[in-house]
Amino acid sequence: MTIAVPLTHVLLAMIAAFFLPKGVKNATLEWEGYTQNVTRIELKDAVCVDLEHEGKATHYTFQGSKVSLWEMTDGMRGSKEKATGEYNLKEDFGIADPAALTGDDVVLTSKEKKDKSVMMHLEKTEHSIKVTEKEGDSPAVFGYTDKKFPEAKFQWK
């Protein structure tokens, strides 16, 4: 079974994977009126992030610009099935090496319209990261019709 998630979810998982401070394994994400639990684990050659809300988790694995994900879904006849998917940050956002991202601004380019981009701003404090759209065309990059990326906030202890 194949799963697809909105590119906004891929972006938020990427931020958790590459912008949460080293050693932070558990955090929360407040976004679009709900709170998700965020678990982050660094492996030798990958970073894994789980975004969980109300008992349902999506598991992301980042290896360079390649992203694989899976979640358990309700299958036919009431059984649980593992659904999987793949993304490529270079193709989807123009990011070849997410581990090399630094600073407070991340520029994402549109997969379909290469002349369109959006600059995301990360406001970092000791125990949080707020993600907002700074400028650009987020509907073209993320493929939705909303006018602007909804503010997101990661927090940890």
C-alpha cells in the first residue's frame, strides 16, 4: 500500500530532523490548531522522525535528500496494513543536502514551477523553533490553495 503526505508535512519532519538541537529526542509540534508528538532519533547514516497525533504516527527516515516514510493504516477487512512512500528533497524543494542547512532562512523551490520559491523563516530559541513563511509563493511550492503557510512551533524541554 502506498501513502502520500502533503509536502508541508515533509517540510515539518525535515525541520525536526535537521534543526532540532542534537540530543533533543522528544518535542511537540503545534500546527493548524493541533499538537503532535515529535520523536527524533539519529542513526549512523540517517535521521528518523516520528510525527504522532492521537495514536497515529507517520515515520520519516532521512538519508541525504531521500525521504522514506511509513504508517500503519486501516486495511480492508479491518486489518492493519503498512503503507509506505518516498520523497526526494532535491526534487521536491531544491535541497540537495538538508544536513548542510544553516541559518534562520530556508529557501524551497517549486517542483513543478522552477521559477517559484518560498522562503521559510525559523525563529530559534533555547527550547523552541517557530516556522513561518517569510516571502514567496508557498501555494506553488507546497501545491495547495491556501494563501500562506500556517505558522508552526516546535517545543522541547
